Amino acid sequence: MKSFRWTLSMNVPERIGFVNITSQVEQVLKQSGIREGLCLVNAMHVTASVFINDDEPGLRRDYTAWLERLAPSGEGAPVYQHDRTGEGGGDAHLRRQLMGREAVVAVTDGGLDFGPWEQIFYGEFDGRRVKRVLVKIIGE
């Protein structure tokens, strides 16, 4: 069995944003030469996420509104216990927990084996700096 590791650099200019990284992951898969196996895509920061869903602008706006209701930020937001440590970003940590850490996709015949409309997204909840996404592919 072979394995291949690659990291993508992400720098979302806003504090919160969603980036479709499907084509980047497909390029990494092609570079790996692996035709059958599994592809792990992992946000390597505690205030970012990787998830799979539809690439539809209304859905991305819904994510933002939903996350704001569940883990408010900005003026009028609760004081998170985490923020009392001096680090800040309590809302971003909770948002990452809700959206998930990683996605795993089957690799079949050299391609990502998606269902209809599925795409891979990077979710940023405390942006404006460089973060990494790990792509690890194992198989034959």
C-alpha cells in the first residue's frame, strides 16, 4: 500500500468564510498516483473545518446564519469561558466542533468517489492568517 501526504495553505481574508477545495484535492490525488483507496482531508487548526456538502451560495449563507445563532460572535455575544484565558475565539472553536474536523472520501479508479452534488469545503471561523489543510491519501 502507498501513502501520499500534501498540505494546502489557506488564508481566508475575512474572519469567517467557506472555500470549495475540491479541485485542489483532485489535483493532489492525481499527483499521488493512487487509483484505489481513501483520501483524508483534515483542517489542521482548531478554528477551521473541512466538510462535504453542496456548492450552493444560499447554503453557505445559511451556514453563517446558523452558526451565528448557535455560537454568536461580536457585539452582544456571550463571554465564552475560553475567551477568559486571554486567547479569544471561543465562538470559532465551537463552530469548528459543529462543522467537523475532516472528511474522508473513497478513491475509485483514480477519482474522488462522490455522491451527487458533493464537494469538499474548507470552513474558516477565525481567519485573516495562514492555516493548513492536510490531504493524506492511502491505497494502491
